[in-house]
Amino acid sequence: MADIKSGVNLLFLREEELRQGIEMLFFAYRDFTAEPDVILADYGFGRAHHRVIYFVGRSPGITVSDLLATLGITKQSLSRVLSQLVAEGFIIQTPGLRDRRQRLLELTGKGVALERQLTEEQRQRIARAYREAGAEAVQGFRKVMLGLIDEKDRARFPQRLPARGLPRGRS
């Protein structure tokens, strides 16, 4: 059924279309995580380890409390994963400069190497999908993804990304 006043076609809001969107998210997530899951299994790690490694890599010096807020998990859940990553030399913890009780997290060289390995296939997968879809579709995708993210976290994503060229030899 079309909205006659605005001329906007609302067929995409039908039940079948919405369910197909849900299924597409499930399949996309499965395929997006498949290769990293294989790599993580070699270390005895899981997806929680991947998320910690990724976000510590994206924000070197992140505090434990900021990481908890980013991941939306309990201290107990993070403690288990973080302890293992520290013990195995992937992450280092240092006390805060102003507040010595604060723990700042950073990847070690070993952690950086693992983060790059885990992220590379995902980066290529997204680059390929973006290229195939085109700029307008990518903007639409960003809008849909932002709409799925809780409002409190939307501010993490600027409306316009800084213009940067891709490094040579990278897609």
C-alpha cells in the first residue's frame, strides 16, 4: 500500500519484508564472523575475546569502565575474558595517570597482529559490499544501522566520516 500524500512506497514495511530483514541480519552476522571464529578457535578464544581485542585496538588507552559501557556487558563477563587476554600477552593494563585505580588497556604487539588478522577479512567483506552497492546505498545502510543502534550509542558515529583515501594496494 502506498502513501498517496507523500508518494512514498511503504511495501518495505510489510511483515514479510521485515522478517526477511531479520533473516538477512542473521545470515550476514554468521558470514561476517565465520573466518574470525576459525582464527579465534586456534587460540581457544571466542567472540567475546574478539570484541575486546577489537575495541581496545580501536581505542588504545581505553579504561575498563569505558570498555564495559561500549560492550554492554557485566564486569564479571569482561573480567574472565580480559584476564585471559592479559595472561596470554595480547593486552596490557596500566594504571591511569590521574587516578591510579583506573586501568587503561592497550594491545601488545601480539594483540595488534591478532586484531589485524581478525579484522582483515571483515574489512574486505565490507569494502566489497560497499563497492557493489554504491555510495547512495552505503548512506542508506548507515541510516538503517544507526536506526537499529540504541540512541545512546548513535553519537559514536559521526554523520560524515573524515575524507581519507584508501592506502595503496588495499580495497
